[in-house]
Amino acid sequence: MLNYRIGLFLAKRQIRRSSLWTNVLIISVMVLTFLNLVVVSGILVGLIQGAVDAVRLHYTSDIIISVPNNKTYIENSPAVIAVLNQEPRIQSFSARYLSGGTIEANYKEQRKDTDKANTASAGVAGIDPQAEDRVTGLSKFIVEGDYLAPGDYDQVLIGAYLTKKYLPIDSPGFAALDNIAPGTKIRLTLGNIQREVTIKGIIKSKVDEINMRVFMTDAQLRSLTGRSDYNVNEIAIRLKPGVDPNTVRDALIGQGISRVAKVQTYADAEPKFIKDMIDTFALLGNLISSIGLVVASITIFIVIFINAITRRKFIGILKGIGISGEAIEISYIFQSFFYALTGSIIGIITVYAVLEPLITAHPINFPFSDGILVAPLLSTLMRMSLLIIATIFAGYIPARMIVRKNTLDSILGRN
Amino acid sequence: MIETKNLKRSFIDGEVETPVLKGVDLKIETGEFVAIMGRSGAGKSTLMYQMSLLDEPSSGEIIIDGQNTHLMSPVQKTKFRLEKLGYVFQDYALIPELTAVENVVLPLLMNGVNKKETYKIAGESLVKVGLEKHLHQLPSQLSGGEQQRASIARAIAHQPNILFADEPTANLDNESSRTIMKIFTDLHRDGQTIIMVTHEEEYGRLAEKIVRIDDGRIIGIEKD
């Protein structure tokens, strides 16, 4: 106990009376190390999490009801929709009719027999434009032209990846339409039905499912496919804020919807590869952070070593006048602890008061996602503990090396 | 009382062994003020380092107040130095981040004295050496003479059995040196055992016994 008392006595005064710039420099190193530990892995995970969140916000919403694998549509959809209308925890939902089809542009131009038609395969979604916009905010993603209106006839929105202009890759296996813009007429083929429609707008999102679809009003698609039973293929449900999707999913299953459809939360509907990617990026982040931790430890080791070696004479004097080596070592441990703790606290404030809100408000514009910073508090505190432990060791080892030297040699500066 | 028996100390550099103390037998009684004098390289500081347990002799014994220090572990020696010995170094050796009073407080705290009491004792000790107006100044804010007085205050605050001083006036001007020596003579008058290494005859003569050393051996002892 006495050693701790003396260690604290010495450490407090050494920190307080050492150069301000030295303290600022060491604490800056600790802050940067902390940010490296938390932010790098947080951004890596956030890059994928951003994509996952985008799918949730703009495609599946909180709960998605979809067609069972052995069916072509959700049977008795009006009854399902009636159940949804009765559920008070649901804020809004959008029922979608889906169909596979092809679209063709430039079909009025004269072509040689050997020329390939300008076609692309697309999923066609029939939506209630207003309901869809309430659930997924689809209208925000119009990059050219206008959003659908409920009464639109023979008008479609086309996903960006169905246009050469916006398709990020140039591959012969990835067909897209060339020379199209809002107002261009294209030919839409669903099975053996063909209709000429006008592009009303182009939609570009970070969600590939949206970029690969053609949207039209539900009434239009129903008339095209001749579906008069009102059976839909997909219903995206947005819940009221704070409602746990699992409880609503269970309630919907309890009401028998699972007999005619798959009821999944956004998390249930996440493909396994996305979960694997999150784990992979988290692992990568941890690897990078580990290197950061080693670099920080070496930095602290060097700083404390230089500090201890330049103070070797005084360490010798302290021992000479009877201060125990342990007390001197503990003083360096306290100093390392102080620097690591201060750096971490500033780092935590920077992460949670500045970076996280800032990046959430202005996500990083990665090509395939709006990257956010994922920094769960528990994981951050664990990394902070790691940093403090590593720093304490990095501070203790050089202090011990110097303290163990012969007392008189230290006082006289002999090697 | 401190006694050395056939005390030897050699330094080895590679295969070359340089004997510095070549068998010193010396007895200093409690309350004595002893000056160890000799030319540069004679071995006077080395003798003091052995007697003050700052260094390990190559052979021989040092007995302080009946305790054979040869048998002590390094930790026991540190504790012994803390409790029984006091040091005044040539270059003051104050800890630069600690104020004058904190420098004095430190060994008292290590001795287990409570914080309030340590500051009281440290204050009294600094008053004794005339530094009552400089208690809260850092060593860098004190003159050389004031720093040496603070160093003496630190050395005597815990009332050591023996006070060792290694060339305490070597870095000081005449006036400061005389002040320091006056403090030593006052302490001696109060019964403090003092062993001081010096090469200055004027100050050596203030001690009641001068041990003259040359080439690692005692060549004479002069009593007042």
C-alpha cells in the first residue's frame, strides 16, 4: 500500500510538472491509437452495416412478407392485408406485385440481322406509389425524371443498373439498355404480353434489388398480367418507432399468415453471405486494430523508456534515499495509466459525440453502401481496456529495466 | 557507530581489475563529525559509498549500529538507508518535479508517516536550514546553496543515525559553502553523526576527526 501511495505521489507530480507539449503529444498518440482501434474496425463493419441498413430502410423495411418457395404468390393476400390493417404496431406497408420480364430499347431503329437487340432482363414490380414511398422512401432515389403517381398509365420507373449510363460494370453478360432517358419509350415483355411504356424516371439506390427493377403502378401490372385476385408477391412493413420487429413477426405468424407466406424480420431475411461479410470485416478490423495496439505499445514503451533513461539519475537518487524500486515502477504504471485513460476518454468523446453522429448524419459514400460507424459501447469499452492494459505493460517494462540498474551507477551516470 | 573491517572494492573492466579500496579498517563513533579527505582518485568517495550502503564492497564488512550489512538483501538495505541513513550529494540531487517541501516529504511518506505529519516535519526541517520562504518552490527556482540546504533538510528530516555528505560544498560559492558548513556544525553540536567527504581543508578542519586516505588506504587519522 505504501508503494502505491508513493507511486501515486510521484506520478501525479511528474505528470503535472512535466512539459505540457510532452503530455499533449503522448495523449495525442493515445487518442489516435484509440480511434484506430475503434474507428477503423467500426468503419469496416459500418461499410457492410450501411448496406444492410439500406436494404432494411429501402427494400425489406422492418418486416417482409414474401411468397413461400413452392408458390407463385401470397394466397389470399386481401386477408393478409386485412390482418396488417388491424395491427396497431404497424406504421405503414407496401404490397408489391412481382413478375419477371424483359425490356427493350431502340427497337424502332433499323438493325442488321446480326445486331443484338438492346434488351435486358428485369424484375417488374407493381406498387402503390404512395404506399411504397411511405415505407421505403422510393421517390428519394429518382436521379432523372419523376416519381410515379397513382394514376400513371403506361409509365415506368427503371432501375439504374438496367441502364448503361449507370451500370458500374461493362460486361457482355450484364445486359443494360443504351440511349435511354425519361421520356424514352421502351418495350416491356411479361410472358407473352408486350406493351410499349414510357420511362418516367430513373431510380438509383445503394440497394441492388431496386437498381435491377422496373416499377409501375400496381393497377398497371395487374392489368398486364391479368391478375384480378389481388394476390401480391411481397409486402414490406414499416413498424412504428421503437417496436421490436420480432414481436410483430411472431404476432403475425400467430395470426396464421405463415400458412400462406414467409414472415421474416429484416434480420431474418438477411442473406447468410452478408452476415459472413460482417464477421469477415470485423475480423479484418480486429487485425488492423491489433497492429495499431502493437504500434501504440511500442510508442509508449519508447516514450517511457526515454523518460526513464533521462531520469535514470533521479531514479537512482530515489532508490538511494530509500524509496523502493516497486514504488518507482508503480509511479510509471500510474503515468501510463493516466495517459491511456485520458487518451481513451478523449477518444470515446470523439467517437460518440462527434464521429458517430456526424457519420450517421452524413454517411461515407462508398460505391455500394452509405458507410456508417458501428461502435457498440461494450466493444468500445473492451478495446479501451485492451489499450490501457497494453499501455500499462508498455510503461512498466522500461521502468523496471531502469529501476533494476545498480543504484550508485544510476546516480553517477555510469553504465 | 559504524565500523568497516578490511573493506575492499575493485572495479573490473573486461579482464582488468582496478582496486580502489585496498582494505580499510575504520571505526566512527556515534555523534562524531568525520571528514574523509584525500586527493582526487584516492578512494574517499568510494569509501563513503560503501559505508552508506549505496554500493557493494568486493569484500570486507560494514557494521552499522551492531548490524552486519553484508548479510542484508538489497531490499533490506534500501529500507535500512531509508530509516537510518541520510544523504547529501555533491549536486544536491533534488527531484526536479517536486517542490522543496515535497522533496523532504517523500522519504517520510515512505517511512509510513501520515501525510499531515510529514508536511509538518518537512516544514520544520526546512526552517532549520533557513528555507522557510522557499517551501513550495521547485529546485529550478532555488539557487545552488538553497538547493543544497533543501537536500540537507531532506537528509535530516527523518532523524537519521548517520548523515553522509559527499563533497557538499563542491558546487557552491564561498558564502553558500560557509552556510552549509555552519548547518553541519550545528547538527553535529546537536549530536548528529556526520561523515563528510571533502577535498577542501578549510571545511575538513571543521570536523572533529579527519580520515586521510590515499591509494585506497587510510594513511592517517587526525583528531581535533
